[in-house]
Amino acid sequence: MSALSELYTEIVRCQRCEIARLRTHAVPGEGAENAEILFIGEAPGYHEDQLGRPFVGQAGQFLERLLVSIDLKREQVYIANVIKCRPLGNRDPLPTEISNCRGWLEKQIELIAPRMIVSLGRFSMAMFFPGKTISKIHGMAQKRGNIIYYAMYHPAAALHQNGLRREIEADMQKIPLLLAQAKTMPATEPSLQPAQLKMFEV
Ligand code: URA
């Protein structure tokens, strides 16, 4: 059993939050254990809770189309969420739920060791870019240590607002080049750099 599978056995037993008692399934995440890119959404929705898999509803279908647009299949990346249980009625995750779940996500990052972490939506962004605003930093990358952090809008938001759809499609298109440059890109703490700039700077 891989270390990631062992971690998932622990996650599905977790009872730290109230919502653990209301779930059908916990949704630890799925994908290639050695994925170069880790996508992190917000929380499971109805369909994810039913199946125990991340991004399997409408937002997930859109995410899969976005991946295809850069020649990737979902099996080639890793997909997880900030919190692993569904908040009832799809409300926003509570601060306590986020902090209770934080350790699971940190362990996932350590085991998958991705070259790039793509946050989807503001709750995920807040974990990696605290204090920032998604409308200002989406499409921007920052390398810290060996990982490139990159913020995008949540695919569900883009489904409801046509303007955002174009933004998220454009942001996805920047990923292959950022990834290709990951090896040579210097760490840029603490300032954020537009992805566009990074692409041509290195
Ligand atoms: N939205 C998320 O943030 N995560 C999922 O898994 C599904 C929808």
C-alpha cells in the first residue's frame, strides 16, 4: 500500500468536524501519485460526496475540458480539495473545517511532491496566497522552494459567469510553459510575478 493510500485510509476515518457525521463519503483526492501538477479545489459537492471522488459534477466536467485544452487527462494530474467532506448545502467551508483539514492537505503535498500547485477558487488561493484577492492574482505564478504556486478562478464560478470562463481558459493555457520553465525559474519570494512576465523573464 502506498503512503498516499495509507493517508486516505486515515482521511476517510477522520471525525474532527461535525460535517464528518453528515457525509456519504469523504473525498481525499485522486490522480497520478507522482503528478507534476496538483489542482486544489474548495470542497466536495453533492456528486463528489456520493462517489467519494473529487470534481465529478459539472465543475469537474469543465475542469476536464480545461485539462484537455493543454493536452492533459485528469489521470495525469492530481486533484484534491481544501476540505475533504461536503459542507451541507454547499455552504462555504468554515475556518475550523479548513484548519482541521489542513494537515491532510499538507501531507498530500509532501507525498505527491508536485512541481506546480494550482489553486482553484478563493478558499484554495487563501491557503497559498493569504491576504490576496483572486481577481488580482489569478493567472500569476510564484515559485517558492521547488514548487510553483499558481492561482486560478474556480471552474464552477466560470460556469456561471461567461467573462470568467474566458479568464480561466486563458489562465489554463499558461500552465505548460510555466511548468516547462519550473526547473530554471528562480524562487521569487515574496513578490508575486505575473505569469506572463515569468514566461519571458527566465
Ligand atoms: N468543487 C470543488 O471545489 N471540489 C470538488 O471536488 C467539486 C466541486
